[in-house]
Amino acid sequence: MSTQDDLFLPVIELPDPQHQARYEHLIGLDDTKIRLRKEAALLAQPDQLRIWADEHHSGADVAALRLLADRAPLFVFAGDVGSGKSALAESFGSDLAEHLDLPVFLYRLKLTARGRGLVGEMTTLIGEAFNYVRRQAEASISSSGVTAVSVFVVDEADALVQSREAQQMHHEDRAGVDAFLAGVDGIAGIGLPIIVVLCTNRPGAIDPAVLRRAAATFRFGRPDDQQRHAILTAALDGLGIRSETISKLVELTGQSGGRPGFTGSDLTQRLVPAAVLGAFPDRPVADEDLLTLAADLTPSPVFTEET
């Protein structure tokens, strides 16, 4: 039987300052964050729906509550590279912990948990991963209610739950998808404080049965002008960069002709750090540094099903 270390990267208890800061630095995703908090809170504490119905619908037998309660606690985060989906998947638990005033434990499946292609290996590993998280969640329910929430993140999910319709798909991979579906079905509608998040650059490659089970699919795109302005304003705070320079940077980093716009990570991990390193250690960052870099840098290529 596999151990926790065999299945997951180091388990993290949230909230913590590092993940909270990472969550707050994800600028331009406010609408996604608001919806995600509400969805996650209901999946983690489904009894809150009954409290809401008692208050706002006079305790009636609201059929919609059963529909919500029966959903699989599964989210799909789909979008282009550098769009913030993995960062949000690994940090929203910190916000959820603050919101619910409960610890949230983050479990990140190792890619090596896919196994080595041996017959039955991947099926066993996926089953063990779900069983482990389920046991932790069951132990988080006491007579006084929920005492902790488990968030189970699968990054690069298209490598694990690729569509079984793919002709080149190996039998072992098909069995792995079946095992994943069984794991999700096993925690659907039973009120355990578990949330499963799949992150993928290739939503078209995910098995349709997985997508159908998702309580919600969150789409992540490249930031628009307003979002890039917010990202750059936050990232350049304290450097004394003029507001008109930021506006010009928004223009330079947008879509132009056949070139795509910059991703969020292009701005925060390439453009701004390059400007700082260019000025360090002899002089302050200048507006012209950023404008020159923005004109010269090439944005990350758009990820497609073919790439």
C-alpha cells in the first residue's frame, strides 16, 4: 500500500502567509474568486444550504437543495498557460480557511502517481489517493460539525484523465480514468468536506464523463486591458512608475495583430522582474526600462490542443 509521501507532494495546512499572499497577488480574478468561495464553502459545509433555506424559504422542502447536495465536489480549472489556474487551485484554500474559520489541508497529487504503465498500477494509485483523502475528511467530522476541509488538487489533469475516446489511449490509461471516476462518485452527495480540483491546459482532452461530473468549470483566459492595468499597478507599486507609463504598458502588452496578449505570469514573472534585475544594483527602475522590455519581450505562445 502506498504512503502519503508516495501519493502527494508535502501536505500543507492552510491558511498560511505564503499561500494567502499568493492568493491576493492573483489580480483580475475577483469574479472567479467570489464564485469559487461560494461554491467551495457549500461543498465543504453542505449543511449551510439548509440553514439558508430555513431563513429565506421558511424551512420548505426545497428541491433545489437536493440537486446541489448531490453534486460531485469537483471543480475543473481550464485555461491557457500562465493564466493563474494552478496558482489559484493551490491558494484558494487559504481564503476558504479564513472564510470558514477552519483549517484546510492541501493535497497535491504527484505526477508520478500515474505509475509506470504496469497493469493495474495507476488504477491502484488513484484509488489509494482518493481513499486517503476520504479517510482524512471522515476524521474531520465530529459531533460538533466539520473541523477541517480537504482540498485535493490534480495539476496537468489531461495527463491523468484523458478522454477514453482517444484511439491511441493505452488500456492502463483507460483504467485510470475509470478509477478516477469511481473516486469522484464515491464522495459525491455524502457531505464529506472534500473538494477536488483538476487543472488543465487542454480541456478538450479531458474525458467527457469527468467534465459532466464537475460542479463547476472555471475558465481562465489572458488578462484584458483592465486586468493587465490592475496587475501592473500592483506589481509596480513602490517603484515610482508614472500612471501614464502603466497605461502605455497595458497597450504594449495587449493583443496586437496576430500576436497574443501577455499572460499574467508574463507580466509578473518576466516583465517586472527583468526590469528590476536590469536596474539592480546601480540605479532605480526607470519608466523607459519597462517600456523597452514590453516592446521587446515575446508573450508566451497560446496553448492549443495541438501544441
